[in-house]
Amino acid sequence: MGKTIAEKIFDAHRVNMPFPDTHVLKLDRVFCHEITTPIAITDLMARGMDRVFDPSKIKAVIDHVTPAKDSKTAEQGKILRDWAKRHGIKDFFDIGRNGVCHAIFPEKGFVRPGYTVIMGDSHTCTHGAFGAFAAGVGTTDLEVGILKGVCAFHFPKTIKFVLNGTLKTGVYAKDLILFIIKELTVNGATNMVIEFTGPVIDVMSMESRMTLCNMAIEAGGTCGICYPDKTTVDYLWEFIKDEFNTKEDALKEYSQWISDADASYEKVYEYDVTNLEPMVTFGYKPDQVKSVNEMTGTKIDQVYIGSCTNGRIEDLRIAASIIKDKKISDDVRAIVSPATPDIYSVALKEGLIEIFQKAGFCVTNPTCGACLGMSNGVLANGEACASTTNRNFNGRMGKGGTVHLMSPATAAASAIEGKISNSPLYKV
Amino acid sequence: MKEFSGKVLFLDRSDINTDEIIPAKYLTEITKEALKPNLLEDLSLTGFNVKDDINDKAVIVTRANFGCGSSREHAPWALEVNGINVVIAESFARIFRQNMYNCGMFSIELPNDKIEYLFENYAGKDTSISIDIDNDKIIVTSLDQSEEIDFKVGEFDKTLVKEGGWVGYADKNY
């Protein structure tokens, strides 16, 4: 019997199995941000165990509230900053160099095929796009990861999606993952890894694969995984070129992190997604999904383009191509948050920032802020937001507010119309 | 080891997410105690009165997929500082479930028919539950009845409960 990619990664990282179905794995990366890490740090200090297992494998960023909005968030940043300095954690991204964790860490080449990654953030599943096993964990798992470089998991049962056909113009990875979550429901993948495979994935950029894997958790999945291929190698090449003579060598090495043809799956789903329409959520669960056509005309007050799901350069290019030479509706306000300083710089050079500004968008610094209602775009009671983020929970972006999840294209079209609208109406 | 017995709060809904258990705006707190006043304040559940209903409770009984969403351990902490160390549900989100055990708390899964039975026979009454960790029994008591229900958790989970969490165990063993 063959093995899935997750089983192969487990086999290569297993320290031991202290109990049945308890796999303690060695970690290649422990990612940290200022919301869930400070309590781990203060707890380690209180226990007299203020140590880190390997400062080169720990990466940290201030991203949720940045620059600090008040004394409490300033203190969280300070705890993380002082800790990074104290332990010689060189890859610490402070204000000015910081971006949304799941955008900046891949961008810096920190994730490689076959890696094990944890972070105190549920959207850590994003990094599976590189053929890694990446899981969101709580602060205690993070604390042990920081201290010992290990984490315990159950056996990674896997479900596989084979996605055939070609996505239509105006239909993106975000529409695809909303469709998949609708099919799986919000707990359809609980305790499982989701593999995304097939011709649709083969032609997807790393950015789109990250969008897809990012929302695996919204179906309860531990990690979303795409197989490493030439696209993965091209994306990573600037970071790995000293390790390999050629890209072919790198591809050959990384190809060990692909599931065997006779691997065993919990379930295999196969779809032809050629006729998939742009999708959008209603209600307060990410599996409450309809086509944009069914939701056209729904009232919105704010448009938000950004986040670890859809704040990458590809997303800004798509949104800007729709907004170019147009104005947002007088009925809405619109915010765009490039997810990292590099994305911001490229968007500036390509003239995208000017397009957003001329259209009436507020362009913020890179931050998670509005997605979880912490800063930079909190909703008022009764308001609705057309958002490229990943969670539409009740009050997620502000108490009493509603969130409609959608692609950057749909969000851009909705900003122009002032209500939920279909992007194919506009030239994409 | 923590206390695993006391009055029951019945939450008759599936998919109660971590934003409902403790909203993100309170994640700027750096002590667990500071989360105490805000447990479940955004819970969307008809008839639920956050101030009265949480008071004096030690155990939650609820439906499927409890704790879905964010990885925030602030959710179990907010329960803990309110004296709730046990959640019994049909199922849990993975991260929340692990976070509970990592803190030395119980997240116990029971089959749908047992959860249904608890709701039918005990919700709305003054019900108490205590966990017999050595014999894998949930002891349910109300004014007019008392019974035992079997439960199963993994050896790892039980060890974490007995050791008071993952940090102590990991420090000794890794």
C-alpha cells in the first residue's frame, strides 16, 4: 500500500509514538505572531524555561494589529520583539518590514516541500500549498514547539480532490475553495488533510494554491496540500538555487513529497469545475455558499480586499484590472490592504495603488486588522462587508456585522456597484 | 489535576465557533484572567442570556463541531477562568479539542444519540455532571435522577489531563 504525502512527511519527522495514534513530530518551522505567542512567552518565563529550540527555525512577525493601536497591542508587540532579540531570532519582522504571516513567510522562502510547520494561527494550513504539512495550533502547542521543536498529531487521514477542467474567465481559486467548503460543510474535513490535485491545480500559481489551502480549516481540515511541481520550484528558486544545480534537480528532490498512486484515502472527490460560477457566502458559516448570480444586488456597506487568503499581488492585479478608470459607489467605502511590504511595492510600481486610490479606496499598510475586526476597518452594528477574507462568523469583522466572502474580482465589482455584483460584467 | 464536576450549561446548537466563545477584540489581553467577563458574549443562541446562564457552571454540553474556527487558546482559557473545565459534545474542531487537553481540560465526544438523550432528559433542569477519570464514566445528576454514561478518550488525552497539560509532559519527555 502506498502512502499519502502527509504520511510520508510524518514518517520522515516522527520522533516517537508515546501512545497509540499519537505521533510526535520534529518541526522544521515554528511561526509566531504577536497575538498568540506572548502568552506562550510569558508562561515559559514563569516556568523558568525561557528558551528556544533553534532560533533559525523560528520566524516571527507582528501582523494582527500594526502599528499598535493602543497600550495593550503595544505590549504584545514589545513582548514578541524583546523575546526575538533575547533569543537571536533573526527573522523577526517588525513594523515597517512586517506583513500578514501567511503571505510574508512564504514570500521569504521559509516553507519548502516536505516540511513540518506549526503556528498559533488556524490559517497555517496555507503553507501546505508548498507540499508541506502545516497546521494551526493553540498557544500551548506553540509553546512546546518553541521550547522543544516538536508537536503531537493524530494520524493524518486524507481526503483528495481531483479537479478537472478549466476555470472560466472571472472564476478564481477563491470561488473554487468556497465551492469545495460548501460540498464538505464546515466539519467535513475535521481531523483530516485535504489534497488538492488535478489539471486545475497543475496550472494554478503558488498564490492561487495558497488561497485554496488557506481555507482548508474552514471545512475543519488540519492542512490543505498541493503537490510540489515546477511552479513550486520556480517560486522557490531564488531561495534554493545554491542547494541545487538546476531546477530539474530541485524538482526531482521535491518529487519525493507526492502521494503514491496507490495511497489510501478516506474519500476521493472528483469534479469537473469548468462550469463553476463566481461564489459568495451568505449567513455566518463558510459553507453557506451561493453563486454570485443568486446574491446579486445584496446590500453592502464596506468592501475589503486583503488578508492571508487574498491580499497577494495576483489578487491586487485582478481587482485593479476591474477597478481601473472607475469609481467606487457612493454607497460604500472600500479598503485594500496589500499583504506584505513587497506586495505593496510591486503594486506601487505597477500603478495598482494609484488605480485603487483614484477609485476611492483607502490603501492601508499590510496587516490582518479588518479580517477579524481588530483594526483598520471594523464594521458597525448592522453593516455588511464584501470581503476577500476567509471567515464570515457572526460579528467577525465587528459586533453585529455581516461578512460576505468572495474573490477579489467579485469584491472589486461589488465596490463599483455598491452591492454584490458579478465581476464578468466588467472586463477582466 | 483540575476539577471536573459541577453544574451544566446546555448550549443547544452546532458549530459554535471560537469567535463566539471569545471575540477577537479581546485577544489583545495578555493574561487569562482578563478574559473572564467576555466568555460567550457573542454567542448566537435563542434564549441564551450570557450573564445569568454562565454563572456557577462547570460543564458545557453541546452539539457538533464545537470550537470551530480560530486556533485561539483564549477559548479554553476563557472557559477555564470561568470555572468550566469540561465540554461534552458530539464533535469538536481539531485545534480546540487539542487545546483543551493541552491545558489539562476535558473535551469529551459522545455519539449523537447520547447527546440527544442528555438534552432531552436534562436540559432545562438543574443538572450536574462529574467526570470519573479512572473509570471513564460521566456521572449525570438532576433532582429526580442520576446515571452513569461511558465515555472514551485516548491515552494521550488522559495523560495530559492527569499531568495538567502538554508543557509539563513535553518538558519531561522531549
